[in-house]
Amino acid sequence: SLSLSLSLELKTTMARMILMMALCVLPALVSAVRPVANPFIVQGRVYCDTCRAGFETSATPYISGATVRLECKDRDTQKLLYSVEGTTDSTGTYKIMVKEDHGDQLCDAVLVSSPQSDCASADPGRDRARVILTRNNGIVSDSRFANSMGFMKDQPMSGCNQLLLQYQEFED
């Protein structure tokens, strides 16, 4: 009777240990099989600077079919480590999927080309936009938004002088 009681107690203890082991090990196995993270989606817009103002105005159209490249470089050597291209949709918006985390690399969205022959020269200072592509910075979202980038019209459109007066700053 004593050996039967000890045997039953031993079986119960072993069953509890196996259950505890399963509760600890199974979640680790499940998380090891899962993909590490969702891909990043880099999104931005490309415009045509119709007034050659150097910024977007109320008369700024967005360019469909423009090509944008996402480049990531080593922070110290500036060596290109990653490059992928995307094209803007009918609203001038591009979305580029990036599967891997680029940690400490410097990543920029860069203008490549415009389908509009009269608006094809990159606007200096608005030809690239820095994008942070790491999950080690507190940003929870998978979406990364780049500043708008622009090409300049060869000649300013008519009416730009009046339009730009709206943006003029007056000093007292």
C-alpha cells in the first residue's frame, strides 16, 4: 500500500513536471517558427514643381509613373548595401516593400526619373528623403513615410507670381 501510494505520488509529480516543461517550451518553439517581423512599407509622393518654388504649392501636381529608388548605405563607409526601385501610382504615391531591418544603415528614397519630359530635372534639396528602417527605435508601425520629393518644370507656369505672393513672408 505504501509503495502504491509512492508510485501514484511519483506519477503525479512527473505529470506536473512534464506539463510545466510543455508550458515553458511550446511558446518558445512557436515563436521560433514564426517570421521575425512584417516587412516595412516605405511610402512617399513625387511632385512636379510647376512654379520652380522649391516646395509644394496649391498648384503642385503629383507625377504618375515616376521612378524612385530606395538605397541603404553603410553609415561609416557609405558603401551601397541595398537598393530597390518603385514606381508612383496615379496619385503620385510610391510604396516600396522592404523585408529586412536595416539597423544602423542610412536609407534614402531617391528620385530616379520622371515620365514628364518638361518636368524631369530633380529639385535640389528635394531629390531625396531619409527613411529609418529599423524596429529598434520605438516605432511600432510597419509603415515608414518619406517626405515628398520633386522634379522642377523647365519653365514656370503662368500665374506663379500671383500664387507665390500667398507664400511671401512680410517683416515688420
